[in-house]
Amino acid sequence: MIGYPFTKPQALNDSVITAPPSSSCGFQCSLDAAETDNIFNSALFSYYTTAYDEIDTATGALEPWKGYWAAALTNSSGTDLKLWIPQPSTVLP
């Protein structure tokens, strides 16, 4: 379970996974690459009313003050895996 504590939405695709250099992902990779390497599921899930909503890297965004379920996969065992979500820009268009 992770929380998104910012007041603006952020594209999930802007997030990265960091892992020790010995992992197949290297030091840092996209969520899609981490899933391909069986390290981290690239989709997150949130629960709303009666069902789970999937947030994917193609079009998904993390919404302000929501919680999400994230899944580490088999090849992450024994690593110091981290999910990095950048703070959304505060610059107005």
C-alpha cells in the first residue's frame, strides 16, 4: 500500500523504480521495464466504492490524497527496491 500525498495529479509513467545495480533493472528503470524484468508490477490499483480500479502507465495518473496497492514481483526478492514518484510541477500553464 502506498499513498500519494500531493495536491495535483501526476502521470504514473513519470515514476521510476530504483534497485541495486546487481538487479536486472540496473540502478533505475521505468515501471514497464521493471515489469518486463519481473521486478515490479507496472500497474497500481485503487479501491473505489465496490471495485478496484487499475492505474496503468499508458494513460493512468495518481490522484491527490489517494492510496494505491503496488506489487513487487519475484525478481525483487532480496533487493532494496524503491518506487520514486516525482512531485508534480507547481508551475501554472
